Amino acid sequence: MTNSKLLACLFFIFYLILFFMVIASKNMIAMYMMSIGMLLEALVNLIRVYHRK
């Protein structure tokens, strides 16, 4: 995903919170968080692809 340790840690914490939301049966919040997380990961990858050129 990324070479940045800070960004990797932030995504890990974000998805850990997401995991606890699922355990707590907060499924709608978990779905919103999942879509935001996937969108942010795609955005980071897109920026990295165009930044290298």
C-alpha cells in the first residue's frame, strides 16, 4: 500500500477501530468507515503513481 510507516500505522489504527465497530454491532458505521478507508487508500496510491512521474 505505502512505504510510509506513519501512514501504515494510521491505517492500521483506523481498521482496528473498524474491527471493534463490527464486534459492537455498529454495522452501518463500520460500512461507512470501510468505504472511507478504501477511498483513502486508493487516493494515496493514485497520488503516489502520479507523483513519481
